[in-house]
Amino acid sequence: MYISSPIVFAALLRWPRFQRYATFAGLFLLCLSLACSSFANTTSQLIATQGVLYAIGGGLVYAPSM
């Protein structure tokens, strides 16, 4: 989540009208990643869902609130 912060902050500073949409998209991605991780059968699937997708969604939710 913190590694994607500079990219998300730069994008939202460049296009500020997408801040509201980024929050909803991030919340949707958070929920989707948690739902998909419950069906994970391998460790790599769990890392992809909870590690990567959740971090991207969390970065999108966190950045507009800052």
C-alpha cells in the first residue's frame, strides 16, 4: 500500500476529479480481493489477492482522504 502511494498521489494530483471515483473503486477492490482470497487454494493465489489486490485497493481508498 505504501509503495503505491507516490503513484496514486501523483495520479490524483494530476486528475483531481477522479478522487471520488478512486475511493469507490478502491473500496470495491478491497471487497473483491477479500472475497476472492476466501477461495484461494494455493499460497500464490492468496498472496496475489490479499497481498497485491488488497494493497492496491487500500492505496486508492487511503490517498484521497489524505
